[in-house]
Amino acid sequence: MEFTPEAYKLIFWDFDGVIKDSVPLKTEAFDQLFREYDDEVRKYVREYHLLHGGVSRHIKIPHYFRTLLDQELSEEENLEYCQRYADSVIEGVIACPWIEGAREFLNSNPHDQQHIIVTGTPQAEMGHILKAIDLVSPFSKVFGAPHTKPEVLAQMLAETKMEPEECLMIGDSMTDHDAAVENQVPFLLRENDENREHFAFFDGPKVSNFLHWL
């Protein structure tokens, strides 16, 4: 059966890899944080990031140090690493290419749907990026870290009193998929070369861009 976006009243959007093609530059930024370590460490960092794209850097960075280097970061050290990461990616995200059709679909909102951002990027940073790329108005709400995706979906289902099947989660990572499954919300995969292998099991709807939605 053909997938039809107009079937949903509320669409939850991940940002990186769904609206902007920003996953590669964020992967590179994580890699650069660990450039002084060996190839095995850097390989794990890159692969973990790609698999857990929607998880906050405030969780990922301590995980890397704990798992790979047997180090516990202090809160101050974690904030320092997170700031180094943010400094290296914000302007890149603003400048990087759009996923084709996403901006046009959101700005035109042809089916009069409610659109909500759910991202692992810190909330204030996400707000700054959306203003810089002139994409604030399509969204009724924007949720970034420290909010988690499962809690956001559950909260919005409760607030809107919508049934899960009236909503859609669009994402490109297992974090997005798992949040949708946990809340029984249909999931649309934005497929790319990096996540195709991770989602070999997934037999639901997939898109590479949103041009056919226009």
C-alpha cells in the first residue's frame, strides 16, 4: 500500500538527517573530539553516533569515556567537551544542505497538519539553528535535550488526546524508531547510505527525500 503523509494529523520530525543533511558533519565532529586516540576508539565513536543519532551529546560523551577509556568525566569536563563539540558544528548545521523537499513541505503545510521537532540537540541550540535557517513558523513546538524522544511523544499524545495512529514519527536512527515503537506511533524511516545496514530489519515505509510530497 502506498504511503500517504496526509493520513496523519501530527508529525514528529527529527532534525539531523531528516530536515538537514547534517549527520556526516556531526559524526566528523565526534571523531575529532577523539582524534588523539587510536582507530578502534574512533571507529566505535562514529558507529555509536550513527546508531544512536537522537541521543544527546551530554549522554554520548560520558558514555564514550566510560566505555572506551574507563574514565568518569566530571560535570565540568563533560560541559567542556560538549561546548567544544557545539562550537564545531552549529555553523556547519546552518550552512549544510537540506534534505530535498523537507523545507518546502513544512513551509507549505499542504495538509494543514501539526508539526513538532523532536531532537537530541540541546533545546536552546535547536532554537538558534531554526531561527538562522528561517524555519521556526512551521512548528507548533520544538523539543530538544534534555527532553528524551519517548517522553516527548508520550507527553504530546496525552496533551493532544490524539490516538497514536493519528501521528507519525519521521527519523533516521534507532533512537527515533524505538521512541515511535514505545508509543505505538507509526514510523517513517528517512533512509540513507549510513543507516541502511542498521535498518535492514525494517519493512515499514521509507523515503530518501520529500520531493514526492510536494
